[in-house]
Amino acid sequence: MAYKDETVHLFTYRLTSVDIGADGRAKPSALANALQEAAREHAHHLGWGVETLHEKQLYWVLSRIHVEIEKRPKHGSIVQVKTWPKGGSGLFAWRDFVMEFEGNVILRATSSWALLDAKRSRPTPIEQLSDLFSDRADQHAIATPAEKIKPISQEISSVNITPAFTDLDEIRHVNNTKYLDWAWSAITPEQRKRTKGWTVNYLVEVKEGEDLTLTVGSIESAISCEGRTKNGKHAFTVAFHQ
């Protein structure tokens, strides 16, 4: 449902079996998927959804997201996601999220999105959407935009990954939630227990069969997972904050 002014959207999601990990709690990718669906639904209500953009040869891509989490809920939990666009800069539009469970805030997030030209695979300026971002430019779930993640300072391990057909989304790129699954699987149980949130930088699109090396290492107070293609191109980084 949307609020009366349409600038804030409320999305309700029930966690199912596929959302829950071996520790009995929601996987980060499941929570990220709930945020993604809330954003998609709201964009549709605002007139800039997937179907409308497809006609204009445009599509939204998530560039960065920073998440702070208090609790990962269990199977059957009904969570509510409140989301709103809150401005932008240059080629990027900002969107924030708050997730609640049983009336308590369990997650806050801020994200940066780019509007890509499908023909050129290049970002397009967001000035045409400026009216959508002005009303709540000063309302923040997290005030500071998601930042660029620093390079790994000390390598711990690495693993090779080949994206499969089932990792792709409708524009035939690896869906942003899959990167979280790969990184979550690559860190240790103790590191997963200590995780208080995560930041993801999505740098280049990854397609089916494109071999990747996922390197795990440490950066300040986080465990970082860097994904690179076989020619060394930096594709994404996930940092789990400890």
C-alpha cells in the first residue's frame, strides 16, 4: 500500500522456507529481496516501474546499498518495509528503507540507483525524475549515502563461482541478491554471527557463465568479499560489518 502523498510506500512480506538459512534466520539475500520488491512496487505506483521503463528502453540498476540490522527474523515472520525516494546526485537516485517486525524496527537501509539506457548500457541523467525526489529529501533511514568499499587489506581465502541461468533476473544479469548469497556462503559461521549489517557495491554487470573469483579478506571492522571476472575486472564487493 502507498501513503496518501504517494512518496512513501508500505510493503508487507511473509518470510517463507526459501528465505531461511541453516541458522534458522532470514538470509541477507531474503531481506534484500524484500527491499528490492518494495522499491519495484513503489516505482510502479510512481509511474516509473519496470514495464513503463521497458517501453522507454530504460531500466533501474542498484549501484550501492548499506544495511544496518538489529535482528534477522524467522520463518513465517511478517515484516513491513517502508520505503521512499529522497533525492539524488548526478547519475544516482537515492532511496531509503525501514523494515519493522511486530512494531519494532529491525533494519534500516539506504541505497543508490542508476537509470540505464538499455541500448547503450550507460547511465542516463535523473533530472527528468527530480520531482519524485524532492518531497522527502531530508527524511533519512540512514543519513549518509552508501559508500565505496575500500580494497581488501588482508586476504583470507578465495573461491571460484560460475553464474548459472537461475542466478539471472529478467534483464539477464545476475540479480543483486545473488551476490549476497555467494558472499554469505564464503564467510565463516562466526563471521555470520557477528554480522551487524552489510554494504554492497555493484560495479559491472555479470552474466551467465562468466567465471568469477570471490576473494574474502578483512577491511577495518568488516569482512569483505570481492568478486572479479577472469580478466581481473572488479565486478562487485560485499562488506559484512562486524
